[in-house]
Amino acid sequence: MIVYHNARCSKSRQACALLTEAGHTYEVVDYVNNPLSESELTELVQMLGIKPYDLIRKNEQIFKKHYKDKNANRVNWVKAMVKYPILMERPIVVSGDKAVIGRPPSLVLDL
């Protein structure tokens, strides 16, 4: 399992705690300090079965300042999240070829 994690996010910390309590081993990826590439993020979006826009945190100040009124295509939303990784919803847990956004954190146990 891989957990795309933001240590400053309580939901992300809760998801990691749930996985640990359930006895799962996982690799933590600090995507804020080590941003995903465009291809990695595109693959992750495909695994989630969503549009890139659906992975964006609309309450982030960066979104409100730079992107709120934009009507971008899929590629440009991916580029925005690569440039500003804080825009990505979190946590995201990947197991094999499946992925889930841990909102609420208990969803990570579905994998």
C-alpha cells in the first residue's frame, strides 16, 4: 500500500493511524514536499476513477486566488496540482491497481 500523505492534515494522520491499527503495512509518500510528476498524477486520477478537477481542494487559498474562475481541461488541472501539490485532496491510498481518497478516513480500510 502507498499513502499519499500530508502530515499537516488531520484526516491524513487519521487514515495512517487506522491502517496501522488494522495491521497494514504501507509506504508514506509526502507529496507536498515531493510532488508527483504529471504522468504519476494522471495515473493516480485514473486509478481513482475521477476527473482531475474532482481531486482539487477548492477551499485552498491557492485555488481561490489562481483557479476559482478557470475552466481548465484535464491536463491543465493536473499541471496545477503538480505546481501546487497542496491542491490535492488527501489522503490517497493505493493498493495494487485500486485507489481511494480517505474522506472520511475510514474509506482507506475498504482497500
